Amino acid sequence: MAETHRRRSDATRAAIRDAARERFAADGYERATIRAIASDARIDPSMVIRYFNSKEKLFAAAAEFDLQLPDSRSIAHAEAGWALVGHFLDRWEGDDTLLALLRTAVTHAAAAERIRAVFADQLAPLLAELCDDRAQVPTRAGLVATQMLGLALSRYVLGIGPITELDRDAIIAWLGPTIHRYITARNPTDASPLTTSP
Amino acid sequence: MAETHRRRSDATRAAIRDAARERFAADGYERATIRAIASDARIDPSMVIRYFNSKEKLFAAAAEFDLQLPDSRSIAHAEAGWALVGHFLDRWEGDDTLLALLRTAVTHAAAAERIRAVFADQLAPLLAELCDDRAQVPTRAGLVATQMLGLALSRYVLGIGPITELDRDAIIAWLGPTIHRYITARNPTDASPLTTSP
DNA sequence: AGCTTAAGCCAACAGCTGTTGACACGTCGA
DNA sequence: TCGACGTGTCAACAGCTGTTGGCTTAAGCT
């Protein structure tokens, strides 16, 4: 009982959401027009509004994202940096949503907030289990963000040649040590108790 | 002789270009409307077109950028990574143009191409003098791009809290080693002649 | 069957966009 | 003084945008 009837509209609702995600990922917020999204979903533009009330809310529905980070116990701490790079690559290439968020966040405040939330609410808790000094976790999560978002920007959005040509293993090999250091290295601005020289 | 007359229009032309740069930097390409730019420059929208023929050409004029990288002889090779991070920060905070390029490049192909050119034509030649294996220079320049663009994106566009709060010295201390490794470290995917284990 | 209601299409709105052409003001040189 | 020209304003265009309301069809229930 309380069986929710599976209406026919659920299919088109999902079709609209998926088409919206692809358009946002490919064109950004303003160029992803409702008419284009509707056309992709083989539906009338007015239906998009009927189902999602406004473009803003359609975006909110299309841009829900879960990093699906593994549990801290299932990754070897000594290889955490490399594992994280690989995981990000997987999530990026298997799901349009992150690309949609990145393309829209540059001009759309709600998308930027969503990206901030991804790193603060999903990545930071994992880092909290990987490193000991809790106060530094937000900074470390932010540093990881700079490198991983920069990779995605360069590779998937800007199409910087030498970066798009690197294969998965090469990226992990190059960026792995960077991420690992951001997670585990001592704060380089802390004055050492033994030596204060750089 | 052949003295170019300094016309009054030169001032307004420059005003339009500066206003355009600020708007592109703040709003991205599509939201930076000609009417808004004209309003900032206290001029009629039609004048913008008269002076620059089209929005596209206005953008091209407003987005000319020179990284102003120092000569390879004037930086200590052992500190090149840290020096580069500092230089990027200076260029980013002293000139709207890079931010305008970053904001527009996400949806505008010409801007993306311009960013690619900055790293390929301005950064790569410097790296060519800093490291020995020439074949790897484009890859290394691209890697530097991923980290520096990611920093700018996180700090100036997305406003990731912990990153915006870092001061200049902290950023240099954290990212310096990363950039330095991208410039100088041996290709991590090369099999070592002595050991092939990771 | 017939009635209800969901699902979809069509046409239109008000607003904004880049761009254009016609007209007015002012400042020069002859 | 007159004309030419550089500089600027006004009004309007065609096209696109998100959004709305009314109409038509199809499905589901009794």
C-alpha cells in the first residue's frame, strides 16, 4: 500500500532533467535555453516550466550531485592522493553533472555555492579521517579543490592540448603527489620548532 | 611628421575598452551586455558598435593579455616554482584581464583559445629555458596551467572560503612545491632504468 | 459507454539582446 | 561665414529569452 503510482510523466520529467544536464554541461547556464532543452527532450518548451516551475529550479534539480567518495577505511592512506585523483577522474567522465556545475558556476551564483558545498560537505569529512589536525581540514579540502577543478577546467572545458592528451595513468602519476601533499604534508607556513629558515 | 593626431575619441575608446574588461570579468560574456558596458562608460550603446564594430571584436580588444613573465636569467632556478606562483598572483590581482578571460572562456570559444595561447606561447618558452627535455615542455606548461587556473577559479570566481582566506605567502608556500615539481621533476610515467616498480 | 483528469501542443506576452540608420551638436579649416 | 567632419544621441529593427493561459488529445476509472 501507499504504492506511488508510476505515472507516465515520470519518464518525461527524467528526460527533461537529463537533457537539461547535458545542455548545462555543454553550454553553461544562459546559453542552455529552455527551448533547446525541450527540443532535446522532444517536448514542448512550456512543459519544462510545467514540470519544474522555472529555469532556476530546473537547474537545481539537474545539478544535484554526489561525489560518491569511498569510505576512509577502504583506501590505503599511503596512496590516498593517487586514489583521490583516480576517483575524481571517474566521477568526471561518468557523469555530466560535475561538468554542468563547473560550466554554470562561473556565471551562476547558485552553481558556485553548490560546488563549494561539494568540497566542504563531501570531501572535507573524508579528509578529516585521513589527517589528524582538524583545524586544517577546510584548507586542505580547498587546496585539493584548486588542483582538481583546475584539471577539469583545463581538460574538459578549455581543452588545453597537452592536458587532454594525457591518459588516466599519467594524470594520476603527475597529480597524485600534489593531492597527497595537500592532504598529508605539514602546513608549510607553520614555523618549525627546530628551524625557522625556509 | 606622420604624427598621429591624438583625437578626443581615443579617450572614449579606451573608456569603452576598460568598462568592457570589467564587465566581462565580473559577468562573463553573455551577461556583459553592450548596454551595460556603454552605461559604465557613460556613452550610448550605439557608440560601442561604432568604435568596435561588434561585441565579438570588442571582446577581442578587451581581452588582449600579456603575462609579463620575467626572463629566465632573472629568477633563481631553485626557486622557480615559488616565483611563478607569486608572479601569477600579482598578474591576477593587478589586472582584470585574466579574470575576464577565465570567466568568458567557459562559454566562449575565442576566449578559451586565448587562454590556451597564453600558456602555450608565453609560459612554455620560459619553461623551455628552465628544464632540459624540450619534448616535455608543453605537458609541463599544461600542468602548471591546471594548478594556476584552478587556484584562480577557486579563489576569484567560486570564492571557496578557505582559499580566499589564505594570504599571499601561504598560497606561495602551499603551491610553490607543486609548480616546482611540474617544472623540474622527472616524468613520473617514465620507467626508471634501474627499477620499474612504483 | 461516458466522465474525469492528466499530458501535451500552440500562440502569445513582455522584456531583453546586438545592431543599424537617421538626425543633432560642436569644432575645426578655408 | 560657410561647409565638412568628427562625436554623440535617439529611436527602432528583428530575433531571442523565460513564462503564461487556453486548447486538444489521450488515458484511466466506473
